[in-house]
Amino acid sequence: MTARSPRVSPRWPLPVQDDWSTPFAEVLLGQLDLRPGLTILDIASGHGIPAFYLAEQVGEAGAVVGIDASRSQVASARAIQGTELPWLRFECQDMRAMPASLSAFQRITGNLSVMFLRPNRFEAMRGLIDHLAPGGQVVLTFPSLGTFDSIWRRIDQEMGRYGLVIERERLAAHVAERPSAAEARGWLERLELEQIVVVEQPLEVVSGSGQRFLRHPLLRGGFLDDAYECFDDQRLAEEVMTQVSLDLESMTPLIAQRCVLAGWKRIEINEP
């Protein structure tokens, strides 16, 4: 099967003001075979990008279940939904330990999701595929290895100037732990999915220097926070990171790698 171009949603479009989730959701939709009547499980659904869009596209003949481990995110999504799209529901559920009683879905999607499958990503992926119906498609996006490499190099350089050995080792471990596109493809190959597609597309993030860099809503959460966690002494962390933030020119452009991972579950044919 080939991916279909998503049609424009008149009431629940991807929010144009979200400059992180929406660009990743766009590459997800570019690979997703989406049509009315499908049942979809959307993992790491957050505040509903792209769950609301998906629900409108499948229509009331279909069903979408969005799951997230964060109760606050689920509450936020439910508040946005109100009484609209009754065939869409949001639940607080850890996607790494879904109950066996959960039904199989024709599609499994997950925007900015793969990093939350840790620590045992392959086993978590296997669990997801267990809930994908034969002939169904999985499409996941994540910032892959290589995302913001210029930032990590500059932080490592500054740590070196301070003679910080343990902190540099911790930073290297954080960076290496991020999944690569090749690693992600390997998971689907081991699970014997078909028509596997793995594509990386760069996304430039624009930031000012100093506190605008350190408090940037996209850079801080989940990225710069990892660097701060490398320090036992947070005063030293602030000193080092401040020096890094004042050298924005050496890190520009700030590039994230949008990786989309897609594949189809084979239909087993019983021999007579």
C-alpha cells in the first residue's frame, strides 16, 4: 500500500502556532495511510497533536484512542476536546506496558514518541506491534541521533575547558542513548514488518543567545535539561551553560532531525 496525502481538516487542523509538535506530525501524516473508518491507537498523545486531526479524518465510523503516561497531558487533551469527536478518547496509560486485553488497531501512530519507549525500546516496540492488527500500519516520529549535535559539541567543549571528566562522560552517554534512524529500522526488520520506511528531515530551530537560549521552550525541555542533569553542582552547571549560551554563533544553525518510522504488519496466510 502507498501512503495517501492527508486532506485538509476544516475544524481540527494541526495548530500552526506549534513549531515543534506540528512539524513532526506533518512528516507522520506524509507516511500514514489515513482514511475514514479506521481504528487508530495514538501513543504519547500529549495534548492531542495529531490525535484530533486523526479523529476528524477517520470520522464517526472509526475510532481513535490517545494514550499518554502524563495525567496532566491527558487532562489537557480532554479539556480541549470537550464534547466534540465522541469517537476519540484519551486515556492515561504507559505505552510500554499496555494490557493484553486492549484490542488490536488498524493503525498505531506516535508523534515524538520513540524516545519514551526507553529503557528497553525494542521490547516496548514489540509490545506495540502486538496491538497492531494484521495488515495494519505503524507510523512513529522522533528526534533522531544527530539532533542538535552542534549544541552537544559546544557543551562538551566547555566542560573540557573546566576539566570536568565525569560530566563529559555523562553527557556522552545522554547523546549516545538517543535512537538513530538505522537502529529504528532494525527494530521493525526484527519484528518482520513489511514496506518499511525510515526518513529523516532536518528542522531548524531559531533562538536568541543567553537566557533566550537557556529558557527556549523547545531546547530546554528534554534537551538542555539533559546537560544540566550531568552536573551534581547546579551552580557550576549554570556557569558552564551560561558560557555556552553566549556563543550561539558557533552552534548555528540549530538542527533537529525529524525521523519518521513506518511499516506494515504482514498478513499471515494459512497453508491448506
